[in-house]
Amino acid sequence: MRSDNYFVQVPDWITNSGISDGAYRLYAVLGTYASRDRRTCHPARSTLAERTGKNIRSVTRYLQELEDLGAIRVTHRKSDESPKEWTSNEYMLITTPPASVSPPSDTHVTTPGDTSVQGVVTQMSHKQEPVNKNQENKKAPADADAAFEAFWDSYPAERKGGKRGEKGAFSRYKALAAKYGTDGLMDRLQHYKRTRARLERAGEFVSAVPHVTTWLNQHRWDDFGEYKPGPVELTAEEVNQILGPDHWAPESPDGGFQTVEEELEWRQAAYAARLEERKQRAEEVMTGGTVRQDS
């Protein structure tokens, strides 16, 4: 990929892919913003809509089309000024075709530092670690079979691929379980589902859920920011968005209170316990669990 003030070159495999004219134009527009070293950029969707002459909904559809093709990778970012707020996405332009696409026989592939503008340039794609024979030879945990059933049940149903998909996913799951552990893989899946749900509620563009084997192969738990172990704390506002406003009030204990301070302390503890209970239910909603209604 090469761009400057006068032109943007689009790789042949994208030109010949059959994508829509709008998606093709959007890729070219992204190329005008992309940095030369990492081929990344982060224009707002409103800016992309203005540059392409389309509305934001169309731009969102074109972005999904490019990501499905493997022509871009989308990373969701948080604001530097306010870490709890989301800002514009980062788009990485992929210039080397995925394995499922065969490049033309006369395609010129450059090496790092090559300034040629012919054909396709250096590969940038979803993160996939090189095979480490020592790691691959490690045995999967003893509970891998049972743990995979829970993992499989928790993964979005529409992206599993039936029995064939389950067999392929299990093979990859066992290899990763030897490295991350079965609990680690489940935690990564829940992290992915929680963060994706948050972005959707915020109205951000969220890429489609990949096939389960693709998710495992490409470490897609990092799609919305680098995975970090541990729970993601929900705010009271987010809980209310998920479960609806809470009109509950605690009933005073028999005998009442000796002082106003005692009553205040008791009520604060009751509301804090109530919020923790609602947080747990909201978490189950975000990760696809069954949730009982508020009482």
C-alpha cells in the first residue's frame, strides 16, 4: 500500500474481490489517512461518511464488508483524556491477501523498507502466534474435554458451524488450553463478550462475531483492546442500562435505629449489597447467561 497527496494504490486482490463500490472507495479513503509504517489510521465515521459521500450507516456496512474480506482490522480505542469513554476506532489496512485468496501470479511482494509501489506490500494481519513446537507438544489440561463443553455452550450460537465446527474448534482449544488454561480461555471469551456488548450499547461500530475456530486461531479476545485478567467492573449507570432502573428500597429492621448515623450506615450497606447483586445479574446478561428478574 502506498499513498501520498496525489494517489492511493489499492492491492489487486481487493480490486478483484467483488466487494461493493462503496467498500472499495472507503478502503481508498482510509489509505489517505494511513501511516506509512503501521498502515493505521483513526478517522471518525462522520469524517469517512463525508469523504465517501455516504451516510454513517452505509459507512458502517462498508467497514464490515472490508473486515469480512480481511482488508482491514478494526481496533476499538478509549479516550486518553477519559479512559471510560470510547473514541474513534483504529483501522489497520491489510495489504497481503488472506490465505483463502490467491494473489495474481505477477504480484510483486515487497520487503520491509522497499519503497516500490507495485502490487502488494508487507503482510499485516490478525495476530496469530508462530507455532512453538515445545508449546504445541504440551498436554492439554485433564479437564479440557468438560471445559470445552462449557466454552462451546457460551460461544455465540450463530458462529459455531455445527458438528464440523465443533471438531475443528476443539482441536485448537486443546492446544491453547495447554498455554492459557481452561479457566483462562473462558475468561477471555467472557471478556470479549462483555466488551463487545458495551460497545454496542454505546452505539460504536462493532465487527461481526468471527467463527469460533477463527476466534481461537487469531486470538480475537484482543479485538476490543488488549485482554487483561480479572473482572471488568460495571458502573451503576451501566447496570441500569442493562437491567433497567432500580426502584427497590430496603425495609427497616424490627426495632428501628438508635441514631440517625446508625440508620444511614445501615442503608448505605443495604444499597451497596443490592448494587453488587444487580452487577452480577447484569454481568450474566452481557455474557449470555440466564438472569432472574429483580424482586
